[in-house]
Amino acid sequence: MDERKNRTTQNGMPDWTPQLQLRIHDLMVTTRTVEEQAIRMVRSGDGWFWIGAPGEEALSAPLGLQVRKGQGLDNDYLHLHYRSSPIVLAMGAQPIDILRQMGAKATDPFSRGRNFVNHFAIRKWNVAPMAPTIETQFSIAIGTGIAQRRHGGTGITIVNGGDGGTHEGDFATCLVWSTRPGNELPILMVTANNKYAISTGSCTQHGTPIVERAKAFGIPSRSIDGNDVYSSWKAIAEGMEYVRSERKPFFIEASVSRLNGHSSSSGANRVEEEDCILRFEEKLLHQELATRKELDRVWEKRREEMAQAYEIVKSEPFPPGEDIYRYIFAEPKDQYYDPGSKSQPGDSNNKGGR
């Protein structure tokens, strides 16, 4: 291990140190194992509905690591969809909190047990509340884009979705509003194309590549292999730099796999498509950055952690019935439950905020 050398690349790429590459691998495995645990929860009756990110880790983990994380207009705003768990985990979210939302527990910091799994809301990191309806985030992203244009600086708006959602009017709305002459918006748009919209194949719906729709608006665009960590990092770095400096939109279409089908509604069974983690592991082994035994140990460690987290979540309370009328409109800050606080849900001494 002491003889492992750093790999330096050009064109906006990072210094591919062993530490960075192994960190990305660990994040990808962490995401996959928390999704595996969530699927087991829904099958055992400890969860209600699963939809998640297996197959998108090579695209989303590099994105999450490059986000300028923080609160306010000087940092990046994120408008995500339900396959974005690698992004928030790379930003520092805790895997157990995803399982809490899967189990609809009161300790869920994103929605306090009121939303589907992988529907995040993290005010301190500018992660806007997510809606289950597809592609509506592309309309909402216009708002933070306008605010950041007026504010100035280098903070950007990031919005992602799937290929099926690009047929919604919200996607076209974002293309229009982000490119108005003299009023362009600093928005990075990322579409993960897994070639399906629920059960409808994209080959029966898309007359042209999605990336061409962005090009028609004069938006600089890239079509990439989203199963490749290095291609994903490079395109995201390029896009972020362009949006930060030019204050105009940039579009990325990434081809990815959908390894467990659409959701638990279709069984969440494993599909035989390319696994981006296995591809990345081949690169790590080829560079002698890790042995097979070391990589296997990462999987074992993370699966053990998810099993332990599951046992904790099982013992935690569901939201009380009176909560059905709460969290609809803004409430006093001291009414919010902060999972980092020592106080409990409903404790009036809890001064945390979401």
C-alpha cells in the first residue's frame, strides 16, 4: 500500500489520490447498502414504499462531493429527486436517517415520517424539500436561480431528475426560463437517463437524445457515461465551473443503470444491467489501490452498520396522531425536531430547526 502513487489528471479533474478514489468507493458502497436495507425493510413490512438510487452512484457521489454546501445564496441550492441518496450522503447525511424515513419514524429529520424514503429537506445545506411528483423540481429551481442571479456571487442552483420526467412541462419551463436573453440563470441541470419511465422504455418515447433539447436553447451540454466515476466527475466539474463563472445554465445527460427496477411497486428485484460499483472496483484493482479482500471488507463493514442502524430504527417511535396537522405551513423554529438535539420530539425545550 505504501507504494501506491497518486494519479494527477488535467482539464479540471482532481488529483486522483488513492484517498479520494477510495473515499468515493466507500460512499458508493454506503449508498448501495443503505438502499439494500431499505428494500429489506419494505419486504418485511417495516417500510411502506421504496424508490432509490442503485445504479446511479457513479454519477451522484461525485456530484455530492463537489457541491458548495451551506445555507443561503452564496452556497449551492439543490432541487433533487428520489434517486439522489448518493448526493446527500456524499454531502454528509447519515445513512440511518434514510432508514428512519423509510420506516416513517418521528426521528426522520427530513420529513418527520411524513414523506416517502429518499425525499430530503435539509435547510442548513440548501437542499429544498422534495415532492413525490416527478420533475416539479425543475420549475422550483427557477426560483433559486433567479434569486442567485440577483444576488451575484458564485453560488449556483443544481437540479436533477430522470429521463421520463423530461416529458413533463416543468423540464421545458426550466429550459425556457434559464435562457431568456439578458436574464440567464445559474442552473446546472442533470438528467440521469436509465432508459425507463416506470415501465415505459425511452426508445418508444424519445425522438431525439435529451441532450439535444438543451442544445436547442443554446445551453452548453454534455452527454456522458454516468456509470463511470471519472467521466461523471469531469463533466460535473466542467458544468459547475461554467455556471459559477458565466452565470448561465449547463446541461448534463448521463446514461446510468436501474439495478432494482423502478421501485418496490415493481418488486425491487435485481436487474441484470451494468453495475457502476463493480466497474469502479475493477479500476481500483487495476491501479493496485486496493485488494479484493480490502474492497470486500468495505461491503461487510457497511452492511453490518446498516443492520445495526435498522435495529435502532425499529425501536424508535412513529409520529403522534396530532402531527397530521403540523408541518404544513411554517411554524416557530422551536417546534421543529432536530435529531442532533438531546431533546425529544414534542419537547418544548427543543430549540433545533430543520
